[in-house]
Amino acid sequence: MADPSWRRPLDGTFAAERGARWNPPGSFPVVYLCSTVEIARANVLRRFARLPYSPLDLLPERRPVLVETDVRAHRAVDVVTDAGCRAAGLPVTYPRVSPGEAGGADVGWDRCRQVGRAAWDQGEASIACRSAAARPGDRGEELAWLVHAPEDRLRVARRRSFDDWFT
């Protein structure tokens, strides 16, 4: 999902400059993707959770759009399975910390960024991960697509209006 004003929603430059879960500010380009509409919807709801308004309160032309793309077949760093989380040095409870650590809080971005840096340095194509925004019953994961070279750039296959995908 993306802000409708973004001209290049699949450009990882913004994340490289600002940083996000899998990359620190001033680092490498990453495009953050959702594998299902359910996960995209959960991310929108999470983004608006602490605001005094909802996405439905926005003008129709300001509501998030869904940007569809095709990702080539590849091997991803696994932060979906328990074994993958352990191999990445994250708790099997990811995206939540282990119960004894901080009472159900999310794993901090600093820990995820270490995994992202290692994946980038090893030339990995992406990191497939459980979604921190997912609600009980939501199916799907997220994908952090690492843009190493121009041929790794993703293209917009289709844009869907908020009313077409969110409700």
C-alpha cells in the first residue's frame, strides 16, 4: 500500500535515506511489500491506530492505494518459520519479543536492522518475515525486497483505489 501522491511507490531510495525495520537510515534501498491484501489492510490500520482519525476520514483522493507488483522467483532470508527466526538470531515469537523480555512488545528495529545488514552484505534478494501489523487470523507475510542493482527494481503492475481493496 502507498500514499497516492507517491510517483514511484516501488523505489527503495526513501527507505535507504530514512531507514525502516530492515535497514538503518542512510544505508541501502529496500522496498517493503505485503503478500496479501489482509496484510496490507493490517498495515494501514496499524499506521492509523494512534491517530484521532481513520483512513476513512481522509478525502478519497488521499486514501492509501494498493500497488501490485510481480516479484521474480528467488530464495529469501526466512524470518517466517521458527527455524528461520532462530537462524536470524531473532526469537521464535517474532515479531514480538520473548515473553520474559518486554511483555509482548515488538522486536526492536535495531535487531532487525542487523539481520537486514547481514542479508544485504551477503547479496540476498529479500527477507520474508511475519508481519508485525498482522491481526489474529490474517494470512500472509511481508517481504523486504533488497534493491542491489537496477535489474532488481520492481515495476507497478496495477494500482487499486482504496475503495477497491480496503473494504
